[in-house]
Amino acid sequence: MTLTDQESGQRIEDADVTARLVHERHAGSFRPLEPMDIADTITYGNFFRFPAEGGYSIQLRINRAGESITEVEFRHQHVME
């Protein structure tokens, strides 16, 4: 995942990012997303297990020095084949 500043359009490469999965009434703990250099761009990632089909929320916390923490949530419908 890459991060971009909404106002300037510049890539964010200096953040501490954590994420967790929420499925039905179970929420995992926040885990760090590690910065990775891919194609000369810093991206953030980690591995997460989706143990069951259904709707998930992916919650992110983005922390940059001198700024308040940004929280973002994405929805994902997981289908097992």
C-alpha cells in the first residue's frame, strides 16, 4: 500500500502504519505495516490471514511526526475458493 498526502499529492514515506482486521464481532490486534522499497517507491505491507468468508473491515492507523494520527477503514468481502 502506498500513502499519498491528500493536499499536496506527494508520497508519504516517513509514516508509522499499523493495521488490523475486523470480522463480524472479532477484532484482531493492530500490527505494524513494514516500509518496503518497491520500484523506487516506499510502500507499506504485512501479511494477514483471512480465516473465513464474509465481510471484513481493514482498519489503518497512520502516524507521522508532528501530526495527529489518521485512522482509515476499508471494507473487503472475502470469498474462499
